[in-house]
Amino acid sequence: MLEPTVRTASAPPATQHLAGYFADYSVIGLLAVVGVLFVAVAFGAGRLLRPAVPTPEKLLTYECGVDPVGEGWAHTQVRYYVYAFLYVVFAVDSVFLFPWATVFAAPGFGGVTLVEMFIFLGFLAVGLLYAWKKGVLTWM
């Protein structure tokens, strides 16, 4: 025979579940506050402990030991940023390959994950072909 469940005078189960949910996030919030305080204390200590004797020579712009000449504006080639962006894209691709390899090894997921990865790699290949056709990958 089944015995009836006895309810105690404590909070209902939904409230207990929410309390555990918010307790998990309170640890993350506490860690964020400690991190912000750590940075604030470090910057404050640096400001208090550093010597502050400003002279005209110290207030000049310093560029590799050479006094600044001309305007402060310099033209930067955009291709450096394009190469950096392409590197980030393919670094993200490699990050997705590692979990894919573990799922691919699991029984029952081989074919599905293989098709998904080829679709993902196809999108990356289309993007790379687009960049190549636009002449972005030529250095000169």
C-alpha cells in the first residue's frame, strides 16, 4: 500500500528550486564583485604608490625613442585587419572541430554530425572563396 506524502510547513518545492537557482548565480555575482574590487584596489594602489613629478619632457609623446615629427595621423593598411579577421574565423573553426570529434566518436551520432560538419565547413569555404575572389588575400 502506498503511503501518502506528508508535506511540511517549509516553502513549496518551486520556491526551493528557485532558491537553489539563485544561489548558483550568487556565487557568480560574488566572484564578479571580487574581481572588480581586485582591479579597483590594484589601480588605486598604483596611483598612490607611483611617483608623480611631471616635467615638460615627460609630458611629450614618446614613440620608440624618437621625438614626434609631423602629424599624429598615420595611414594603416586594412589588409592587416582582414588577415587578423580571417585568422579569428579559422581559429573559431578549430574550436568547433574538437567537440565535433568527440560527438562523432559516440555511437549513433556519426552520420548526422558528419553532415553537420560538412555544412559548417562549406559555409567557411564559401566565405574564403568570396575573400579570394575579391582579392583580399593578395598581399601586394
